Amino acid sequence: CAMAAASASAAGGGDGDGEDAAAVARRSRCMGEEVRVRVSGAGRKVEVQLQRRSTVADLSHEVCQLLGVPPARQRLVCRGVWISDDPETTLGALVTQGSHELSVMVLAREAGGERAGRRCGDLHRRLLEWLSVAGLVIYRFLHTLVAPAAYAPSKPGASARKAPGASGPNDDLARLAACGMGGG
């Protein structure tokens, strides 16, 4: 807005008499204009009207009332940048020149207890998965010691005889070697 007023002042020679009506209208719009803020977050989209001179804290308070996310847990994002909680930052500074709308995304931060509980649950789940895999490997190893017949061919020559169209491990290696992928 200051740029619009400065350009209007420069265009009119700096004295109040030479300003055209459009420059005056631009300056008056910039002073008390409302900004339509589109807020998306917490699974909802809402719109709120605020003054350009409203601060980010005012926006955060409105978001709390509309979406139920407390200001301490809000992360406001505008045009891909985190908006700081600086009390001096106004919405007018965030809106691009000539625009009357602002889109803001609200990301709710996790509370410390929730984050700790989630991490503990993830660690517990990973530990149980690792233990189940380790248990299956140990079971398989011990089972091969106790019942080796379960893993051996039923007849000594059974692996040499193949059904038509069936391939064994040596055939796979021969095919790889023929393609130049056998390593030798």
C-alpha cells in the first residue's frame, strides 16, 4: 500500500492537488481494506474476513475458533513459507500487491505426549516384527536339524528326473550363462 501511495504521489508531482482520483481510491482502499483469508486445515476449509492491519496472532485466534486448533499447536503456511508468530507481522504484509485474498494452510503440531506415545508404539511394532522374523529363522533352522527328511527329496534320484517343461536350479544358471550373466 505504501508503494501505491508513493507511486501515486510521484505521478502527481508530490502535491495533493495533482493526484488523480484513481490514486486516491487506491490509497483509501489500502488503508482500511478487508482481506479474505482462505484457511485449510484439520480436514476443513473455511474463509474469514480480517483487516489488513490485523496481525498473524489475530488470524491464529480466528483459526482456533473456527477449526479448534489451539494457537500453540498451529503452524501457519502461506505460499510455501512458515508464517512467524511475530506480533509485528500484519496480513497486509503477506498479501501480494493488488490482491484482497490470502490462502493459508494450518498444520497442527503434535503435543509432546502424543509424539512420545507414537514413537514408543512404532518402536514396539518394529521390535515385534524383528522378533517374529528371528523366531521364524530359528524355528526353521532347528526344524532342519530335527526333521531333515522334510527338506530332502523323497527319493535319491527324484531331483534328477524332471517333469516336462520344469526347470531346476542348474537350468536357471545355464540360461543366465548363455545370456552372459553367469559371472564367468
